[in-house]
Amino acid sequence: MNRIGVPPQRFYSEADTFVSGLIETAEEFDFDTPSLGYDAYNIEAEAMGQPLHFTVRQAPVIDKDAILINDKADLLHLKPPQAGISGRMSFILDVHRRYRERLGINPAFQFCAPFSLATLVRGYVNFIQDIYTDPDFARDILRFLTEEVLAPWIKAQKRAFPATDSAVGADALCSPPMVNAQIIEHFSIPYILRLRELCDLDVMVVNWWGDSHFEDVERFLELKRQVACGIIRAQDPDVARLGPRVFKEFARRHDLTLELGLGDVLLNQGPRQEIEDRIRYYISEACVGGRFILYLASINSDTPPDHIRAAVAAIKRYGRYP
């Protein structure tokens, strides 16, 4: 958005501008593939009527002062959106259409996972309190969002693009230390699996972070594996703290593709030599046997372009199998 000099209100509403910006920026920095990433946490909540807050040079965010569910009565009166029509859902379908036309690639559908969506429409603190003080109400919220909002939206995307066979949920808000294993097990995983039942494609979540906050990392990776489809992902600072080998060994044992993210703190602060050294280390530890993806996490408009170019150059230098 900022590389092409377009304000957020326009960039996040004009499909041609959005897709062209992604492609031009990916080409400028020599990425392998233009990543189709948009403000996935906002789409369903906005379609239900929750206002967004726009800030210069930033993606829009949910207006936390205008949550949709203040009490049980609000949930009873909350109407699901028209799948594919309400809010910017039609914009997202246009983005997918233009992306496919320009690149010939079928990316996965995206959605805000049930737990994260519940925290946005109810308020994070409110929803966590519900889990402990009124768990039935928390489950009612999750059921409504899963069955009446998210499943129809994923199905609408599938009808528009029948060749696509997977949908990836954005669920970073369900990550330690903000949640514990019990919350993940009882208030996140069941609803992701329910979406798999309701939708005719692979529904997955791969972006839980906070592995280093678990005493038993293996337990957290097993929770991740329940909602992933053939892949396991981790990113800095967890990979930097624990080392890449623990993730590589887990991926090898369970026959999974491994995806590791280089952290935004290092990419923003550098120095370039440290960026190159960490990339070389991650690749040397994780590439054995193949099926390894390295991505640059949370690049933003303030990340020095030279640091991004140095990272891409290092990946291309060291990321070659014998």
C-alpha cells in the first residue's frame, strides 16, 4: 500500500489496485510468489456491521469501541451477513479473481478463525471472562460464528472458485501466552474441526505462535497438528529461542512440511550480517530432507528495503538443495 502511495481506504476496497500493488512490490523485491495477504481479521466482523478504524499508512483494524456483542441479547439479535455480498466480501472475491487471472495461481481461501473472530466481536477481555464465568455463552458465540457466519462465507468462496481445495484461518489471537492449552483444546480446535465438517475442502489454521511459552513444546506442536493439514509453522521469536531443530524433528516424525518465519524485529533492526547469519542457520538446520519453506514475518512499511533485499539474496544464496 505504501510502496505505491495509495491510502488505506482505497487500497482495501479496489481489487485492481490491491492486486497490482502486491504483484509490483513482490517483483521489486524479487519474491518467489506475490503473497495474497489482506486484512483477513476484519472481513466477517465488518460484514456483520462492526466498524473499522483507518489510520494513515496502516491496514484497517476493528474499532474496539464499537463491539457487536455487549451482552446475550446482542447475540440473539445479531444477523449473519449475506455470504459473499455483505461488507467487503465482494471485494475479497474480486481480489481472488484478479489474482488468479494475473498469476494463474489458486491460493487458499482465507477467513478469520472462530476464536479470533469471537474476541473481535465480543472484545478480548470480555470473551476470556466468558470462557471462565459463562462458558455456555462463549460456546454460543462460537457456534453462531462457526455455523452461520464462517461456514457460509467459506462455501461462497468455494462456489466462486471450485478448483481451490483449502481455506486457511487467521487465528493469531489464539496464541500463548494470551491463552493456555485448555482454552485452545476446548474453545478453538473443536470449531475449526467443525468447519472442516461443514465445508467441502481442507480447513486449517497454521499461525498460532508462542511455542516458547509452553513448558512442553511437544504438546503445543501436537495441538497445532490437529488443525493443520500437512504443515507445521513457527516463527521468531519462538524459533530464535528454541532453535529450528525442535520444529524440524517434529515435522520429520509426522511427515509434515515445515514453515519457519524470520522475525520482524531482526528484519527491522538488522544489522544485515545478522539477518544473513540467521537465514543461513535456519536453512542449514531445517532443509535436510526437503519440504521446507522460509518466510519473512510481518514486513511493514518501516522495514528498511535494504534489509529485505539482503534477506532475499541470502535465501537465494543458501536456499539451494545439493
